[in-house]
Amino acid sequence: MDSGGQDHPIIRLRGIRNAFGAQVIHDKLDLDVRRGEIIALVGGSGTGKSVLLRTIVGLNRPAAGSIEVFGQDIMHLPKVERRLVEQRWGILFQNGALFSSLTVAQNIQVPLKEHLGLKGPMLEEIAALKIALAGLPPEAGAKYPSELSGGMKKRAGLARALALDPEIVFLDEPTAGLDPIGAAAFDQLIADLRDTVGFTVFLVTHDLDTLATVCDRIAVLGEKRVMVVGTMNDMLEQTDPWIVEYFHGPRGRAALDAKARADARRRD
Amino acid sequence: MASPTAAAASGLLRFNEDGGRLRVELLGRWVVANAEVLDRLLGAMPAPDGRELDIDFTAIEAVDTVGAWLVHRTAARWQAAGGQAAIRGASPEYEVLLGQVAKADRPAPPRPKKLGPFAAMLDRLGRRVVYIWDDTLRLVSFLGETVAAMGRLAFVHPGRFRLTSTFAQAQAVGIEAMPIVGLISFLIGVVISYQGVDQLAMFGAQIFVVNLVAISVLRELGILLTAIVIAGRSGSSFTAQIGAMKLNEEVDAMRTLGLDPIEVLVVPRVVALMVMLPCLAVFADFMGLLGGMLMSWVTLGISPDVFMNRLAAAVTWKTYFVGVVKAPFFAVTIAVVGCLEGLRVEGSSESVGRRTTQSVVKGIFLVIVLDAAFSIFFATIGI
Ligand SMILES: Nc1ncnc2c1ncn2[C@@H]1O[C@H](COP(=O)(O)OP(=O)(O)OP(=O)(O)O)[C@@H](O)[C@H]1O
Ligand SMILES: [Mg+2]
């Protein structure tokens, strides 16, 4: 199934340019994502994180540049092959984007039916499993999205994104709106699934705890491009004022201290 | 029992019977894409009969959550049926995965009970009756609320009346509807005149086509067709606009900011339509007569001069008044139904579609009922 071998990046962006009218969002943006890593995209509000995610999955056509996912040029893929690629990724949109006329369980069944043609009790059982894995109570399956709380919508969106056990999951602010215990469990779930199922995670987040605990690498979006990519430790050594403010600000410090304490506890 | 050959042929698992224990060797890709095959193979496994089950992971190629859950389920069912089950050869990662799905495994929620066909029919009928009754009450009470809000805005807080919004709505429901309303009325005038001439010629009374066109357009068709077009055009757009705001919680936000949705959303629409529908009706009357006049000129050679003379003889101001006076009532009906249906949107985008349909159907229905009531009323008082 692999195209390009182990060290070829699973996502490769080159020279991406996005603009809405006169407003340029990205210009000459490059980014590589490695197979099996958890990479986080950070940046101020409105720097174009969601737009970049939409660009990678082909919902937004860039004005210039090339996008390769699984070694294939996404922008010029014939329909049939595109469908195959779509089975291999799952997306959690920033606001859930659940189908409002379907129940949570039916939402999860959509990709299973559409791509795998599953039928009958198997469908319901898999949906129930995914609902449980995403940390939702069993009753949630029969509810409509409008009957869920904000955090539950996020979880339902995640369950749908993970329905096909994809190779890449794109998550747009997965822990925003979750309680801290739920957010930590969410991070743990992502990390565990990455270790076991072996998928690649591309997430947009403002959650410094997520960055400190589960992300392998962090990409900072600013000045219309990816300014730096590196581990948390690399980030701490940056001199750019925005990055310094981001990671050394009171919240950044608190998250790092919490992680240091947790690591120490685990060592004891 | 599972034919071991079928299992082996699938390349996904292999059975080994060995006295007191059944060894199941997992092969290949245990992933969601193979879920159906795996489920079928596992479903056909032999019964425990007190034997031990060994599930061997050593030769497996890939496992995802669904694959792991199938393994877990098999072991759990085996145990429930009284056998021992053990999982061997799983790497530490797979152990974690099995732990995750074990935590997540729980009975699927029970399906809701189904009624028999007759009971289901009664159930539907009962719901329907309650629904219609409920609908009527709601409409009446909403009409009351709207009138009260209009009274409040007119006499108590005139400053709160949304003038800009009202003008914007008037533009959308009135001015922008003129081409379609005009065209339809013109064509109706043409059709009535053309058909009427045919019939009246049998009595040699062609000239009375003027009376026919004038009375039918002015009294009934001008206003009725306009109201139907507007119910389809503006009633639906009121519902969709307000419904989308409702979904987006904009209406709730308005309430928390101390704004009354009826004052802000409903009154401007009702007032705009009350002003514009009579204007459109006048315009429709004009276009209808114009169509009739041109057609009788073409087919009968009745010149516009003669037509105007006959027209003056055929109708009085009453004929005209009887038509136009209905317009504000139709306007209130259409606007109130459209806004109420919009405010009743709930939950899903599908509900916007359903409510919009309802708004048009109810709007047109009520306009026609109202028109019939007016006819009876005018007949009774002798106009
Ligand atoms: N469809 C669109 N039309 C015009 N401008 C858009 C559109 N979508 C996004 N933008 C603009 O692009 C910029 C980036 O938006 P984006 O949603 O990617 O921000 P973000 O980095 O995800 O922010 P946040 O962290 O708040 O989610 C914003 O300035 C936004 O106004
Ligand atoms: Mg965003």
C-alpha cells in the first residue's frame, strides 16, 4: 500500500500559496509530515491553520504549489483514485461538521457504508465501538447532533474521523471545549492509537498540554508560512518573539511544569 | 461448524484442534475493510464444549481497532459460553490496543420496540390529529403575539421599530417581485380574454369579454394569484432566513441580549408585506387588464378606446376595492405563517427544508380559505 517507502514524507507541501481576494493567507509555504508521527500546527487565530488543513485534504484549491499525500499529487488525482485516498484519511473539522439530520451512530456509519459497503448488525456494533472509544456514553449513539453538548460533538466528530481506522487523521482543535480530564483522555487515546494502529496525526491545536504531552513535532505558522518545525525543546530555544511569548508565557510554562511533574512521577 | 477449509482459504485465520483445546491462528490483515469476512468466519466457529481457546497473534500482519475488537469479542463470547480463552503472542502494542477495545466493549443499546401495522396506523393518525390541533393553536397564539408586538411598537416604543430592516424587506418582497407578478397577471389577462371570446362568441356577445376580464381580474384573480406567488416566493424565504438563524443560535443570542425576536424579525416582515402586497395587487390588476385589452384588440379588434369605455361601464370602484381590500389580510397570513415556521426550525438542516415546505403549503391553503370566506362575506352584505 505504501508508495514512496518509509522515509518519504506522508504529506509533502511545497510552495503553497492561498489567497482570498487580496488577502494572502499562505505564501511559499513548505511542510513535510513523517509517517507515524503526531505533528501539531500552531499559530495565532486567523493565521490560516484551518485553511491549510482544508488545502491538504483538497477542499480548498491553492493558487500555487504542490500537495503530495501518500506520495500522490492530490490536486491532479482522477476521481476514482481520489476516493481510495479519502478512505485512508479521516478528518475532524473545527466545529464537528456532523450531519445534522443523522444520529451520531448513523454519522459514524456513513464512511463505513460508503467506502466499505458494510451492512446490518456489524455496522451498528462498529459504530457502538467507535462511540465508546471516543469516550461517549452509549445513549449518545441514538442522539442527533443538536442534542449534544459542544464537547460531545467533538467526540462524535472524532469517532466519525476514526471510523475507517485511517492512516492519517486530521484534527482541527480536537481538545477545544473538552473538560481537562476529558482532554487528557483524548490525548491519551490519540497517542495509544498512534502506537497501536500506527496512524499519522496532523492536528491543529492551541492546547499547550497536548503539545507538551503527545506531539512529536510542532510546526509554527506565521508570516504566511511555516516558520519553524521541531520538537518542544526546539521551540523553547527559538528567539522569534511570538514563539517565545507562546511557549514561555504563563500558560506555556504551566503546561511544561505539569508535564515535568508527570514525567517525574512516572519515573518514581 | 466453521469449515476449517473455508477459514484457511480466507487467509485470515487457521484452526487447530488438539484434544482439549482449540487453537486459532490469526493471519493477514485484521482491519475494518475485512470486517464482514472476519465476522462471518468467527460467527461460524465451533462451540466451546468446555474446551480451551487459544488465540494466537504471532503470525498476524496488521490489526486495527475493529480487528482487535473482533478478537476481544470472540474471547468474551467463548468465556460466556463456559470455556477458557487466552490470547497469546500479542506484541505490547497489541496488548494496549486490546485493552482499549476491552474498555470500550459494551452491549449495543437496545433497539426501540416496533408497533404492529394496525397499531402503527392508529399511532400515526393520533399523532397527526394532535399535531394539527397543536399547529392551529400555535398559529393563533403567534398571530396574537405579533399583533401585540406591533401595537407595542406603534404606541409605546415607536423608537424600537426597525425602519431599515422593514425597508430592506419591502424591497425584497415587493419591488423584486414585480417582474414575476406582472408577467403572470399579464398572461392571465391574455388567457381569460382569449378563452372568453371563444365562449361569448356563441351568443354573439363578444364585447362582454371586457366585463369578464375586468370582473375576474379585479375581484379575484389579480390579488389571489399575487398572494399565491408571494406565499411561494417570500413566505418560503422568511422561513429559510429565520430557520437558518435559529439553527445558528442567533435567535437565542438575540433573546439573551434583550431583543425580542418577534419585534426584530417578525414585525418588519409583516409590516413590509402588509404595505407591499396591496401595491403588488394594484400592479397585478393593471397588468391583467393590460393583457386582456391587448388580446381583445388582437382577436376582436376592440380598440383600447372602446375597451376603456366598456370598462368604465362594467365596473365600479367597489369591484376594485373588493379585490384590493383582501391584500393586507393575505399579507399578514403569509408573513405570520412564514415567520412562525422559521422560528419552529429545530436541530437539523432537514428541519429547515421541512418547515419551508410547510410554510408554503399552509400559506397558500390559508390564503385560499380566507378568499372563500371573503366571497361569502361580500355576498352576504351584498357587494
Ligand atoms: N472562505 C473564506 N473566505 C474569505 N476569507 C477566509 C475564508 N476562510 C478563511 N478566511 C480567512 O483566512 C484567514 C485564516 O482563517 P483560518 O480559519 O484558517 O484561521 P485559523 O488559523 O484556523 O484560526 P483559529 O485558530 O481561530 O481557528 C482568516 O483571516 C479568515 O478571515
Ligand atoms: Mg481554525
